[in-house]
Amino acid sequence: MQIGDIASFALLCLVLSISPGPDSLLVIKLALERRILGFLAAAGSAIGSIAWAALVAVGVANFLAHNSSATTVLHVAGGLYLIYLGTREFLHRDDADLDIDSSTSSIRDLPAARAFTQGLISCILNPKVGLFFLLIAPQYAAPLTAKAVLSLGVIDAAVAFAWLGLLAVGASFMAKQLTDATLRRRIFQTMGLIITAIGLYVVASAFA
């Protein structure tokens, strides 16, 4: 790949990353609890991009592109997962979870490994990521080899992590300014409702 192609692809990845989506909301939600959790979710999402690039390299995304039933199942699974995360966030939270002076409550309630896994699953259950690589790779990967596609996956992962990391920093900074427990709870509940709504939209769009 030429330097110009790499720069062009990275810019496209940045534009797509900036577009609001489930991964962004997940990172913001977790970073409001603890910055490191937001970073870990961002890392999980980035690894998910590489995983999709690997699947494209072996032809799995091509199968999804030509099998509407499989794509629908994946869409529904992703939507249900978002609904699960959003509903749990809205229903299962109390004042103790939002104690801004507590240094360990967030880690106990949401271990680091779980934050990473949530980011990874959110990306893996998004077939649009795989189709993105399937449709874009032929334009930027020349020659179209597994190595070239994986390279694009690494570029996308780096760009996505950088953007999601910025969101995590911003959300963490905002959380430190929120000392009112009731307001913090409402923010978390609102995030939960938004994530749930996106999940419902994803499920509905699968049958559109």
C-alpha cells in the first residue's frame, strides 16, 4: 500500500469513528465510572476491528454479505446485547456505585476484564464492521491479500482506539465535575436508556 492510500484509509476510519455509535456510548458510559474502564472498552473495540479484518481475510464477511439470514441473526444478537447492557445500566445502579470518592467500587462492580470484553463483543456483534472491511479493502489493499487486509485492520484499530480514548478522557473529566450523586445516577440511567434504544433500533433494522 502506498502512503497516500494509508492516509486516505486512516482519514475514512476517523470519520466513521467520530460518527456516534454503540462503541462510543459504551466507552463514555464506562469512562464516567472510571477512566481506565473506558480505555479498556476502547481497546476491546479496537481488537474487535482486527478480528473482523481477520475474518474478512478468510472470507467470513463475504459469506455474511451473501447470506441475509446469517447477517440478520448477527444484527439481532448485537441489538439484544446492547439492550441487555442498557437495561442493566438503567435498573441495577445505586448511590454506592456512584460514590465519587470510592476508589474500588467501580472495579468491584465492573472488573477490568469485563470492560474489555464488553468493548470486544460490541464490535464483534456489529456486522457493519465486517462489511466495511469487505467493501473498502479492495479499494485500499493492493494486492488484495490477507496480510494487506490485516494491515488495514490494524490501522482502523489504531484510529478507533485513539478517538475512543479521547472520548474516555472527556467523559472521565466530566464525571469528576459531577459531585451530585442524584445527577450522576440520572446521567447513567440516561446512558442506559440511549444504549437500550440503539439496541432496539438495531434489532428493528435487521428486519427492515
